[in-house]
Amino acid sequence: MTNIHTPVLLKESVDFLISNKNGNYFEATLGFGGHTEEILSRLGKKGMLVSTDVDLNAFTFCKEKFKDDRRVKLYNFNFSLIDVIAKIESLEFFDGIIADLGVSSYQLDNTAAGFSYRVSSVLDLRLDKNLRKTAADFINNEPEELIADTIYKYGEEKNSRKIAKQIFQTRNRKKIETTDELKDIISSVTNPKYLNKTLSRVFQALRIYVNDELKILESFLKNSVSVLKKGGRLVVISYHSLEDRIVKDFFRYENLSCICPSGIPICVCDKEQRLKIITSKPVVPSEKETMINKRARSAKLRIAERV
Ligand SMILES: C[S@@+](CC[C@H](N)C(=O)[O-])C[C@H]1O[C@@H](n2cnc3c(N)ncnc32)[C@H](O)[C@@H]1O
């Protein structure tokens, strides 16, 4: 496999992450090891990097790639289990935590995964093949209303009702099994001018639903703070507004030391500030990076520090 994924905001994210070159770091999204390699190049001999990916292909690829580096510990776990992984490694805290959310270019181009409408494949969209429900299971079996709501909520697609209706009518005649079949259904009810955007939104919605991505992200953020050392950084790269909003809101909430209603003379809540926001506005890729790597266009990097 060559050129499987170009890491995004690589230098910027790792610059923010490493504060102690012999510390213990957690990488939530191993992928094909782009960020891993950069982190390792900055760590000393006593440093350690614990990294995970739910995708078995990514995990297997990196197992081989990093087999000679004893500082690397790899897991094929969901990143929401960061606290469990810390326990397995007998670590109370990490010196820094990084997550580069979403999917890799390899996954988008892989004909077995069905992540992209641009590739003809089965309509699967599971990152973790142990999950029970594929995107095809979802659109062939769930009520039209739930399909419409999902496309609207997770894809922010205004034509969600029309698309869900068309899915429902088609599946009454025959099962929808491939990315091409879904693409044809969406095309039949979408203005060609907006087709690519609509296709991206619907596929994004199905991926988020099938992998329960937003809830998993929330629980990862929550669990991360409990295993992050004081002064350690939580570094997150997101690729769409729903993810970015969750990260932003979480950082804002954890940045507060009081959540009492305004007007109360003394603080009566036991809210504790656990994070300090380092980036009041997200760091975005340079023009040069987005020219070289189209995938970087939507990236947003946010950083907070444990207090
Ligand atoms: C954008 S890629 C990471 C690319 C990596 N930084 C690199 O440079 O090669 C995101 C990766 O996160 C993985 N991933 C997504 N959600 C996950 C989750 N909940 N738990 C673990 N891994 C996850 C995906 O399978 C994918 O390989």
C-alpha cells in the first residue's frame, strides 16, 4: 500500500501535544501511522505511545510498520475505551492525548467498506466490522421517518424527507445493497447542481449513525480528561461541524469553574475547572496544505490543557 493517507495538520498538532519527550502519550486514531511516526520522531528512548484504531486493516498495517519500535503499544479498541486501555497499561495518566477524527483516505477508497459514494462497493460503512448493523441494514429496515431524521440530523441535508421517501419506495421493490444503488436513488431526487454535496452529506449521516460517532466522541472526551495529567494537552482534529461543535462545547464547559445562574451572590455549584482552552479559535491548515491535500480543507484543530 503506497500513499494510503496524508496526515493533516501534522506538525501543528504534534507541536501542541508533546511537552515531555520521555512521557506517555495516547493516540486515539492510529490510522496508517502518519501522526504516530511524527510523535515517535519527537519522543526520547523512554517515551511511550499507546495508540488504537477500531479498523482492523489499520491496526494490522501499523502492527507491522512499528514492530521494531518498543515504545509503541497498539490496540484494536474503540477510542472511547481510553480509560480501560490506561488501566491495561498500568498507567494512571497520559502526558498528552491526540485524536485525528473521521476516516482515512484508505478507508474512503476501499471497495470493501462503502464509505464513499465515489467508490462502487457494498453499502457497509462500519469502521468496526464487529458492529451488527451496516448502512444497508439501516436503510432497508428502519422506518422512513427515522431515515429522514438521521439524514437531516447527521448530514444537515435539507432534502432528507424526499430522499428517505425515495429510499422507502425503492426498497419496497428490491433491497438496496450497494453505494451505486443509493447514489442512483439520491440522484433521482436531487438537483444535479447540488448532487455531490448532497451525496457527501447522506454518506456522512449514515457513517455517523452506523458507528454512533457523536456519542462515542463525547464519551472519549469525557474519559480522556480523567486520564490526562495536569499540564497535559488534549489535541483534537475534526472534519465536520457536528464533531467540531462537540469538541468546542466540551472544552468550553470544562473550562468553566462555576455554572451557577447569573445573579447568584455566591457560588453554590461544585463545578471544577478541568481544562484550560489553548486555542480560542481553531487552528486550520495553511493554503499550501489544502492545495496539496484536499482532505485537509475542512480540518479544525482544537487544543485544551488539563488544569
Ligand atoms: C483520519 S484517520 C487517522 C489518520 C492518522 N492520523 C494517520 O496519519 O494515518 C482516523 C482513524 O480513526 C479511526 N477511528 C475512527 N473512529 C474511531 C474510534 N471510535 N475508535 C478508534 N478508532 C477510530 C478510523 O478507523 C481511522 O483509521
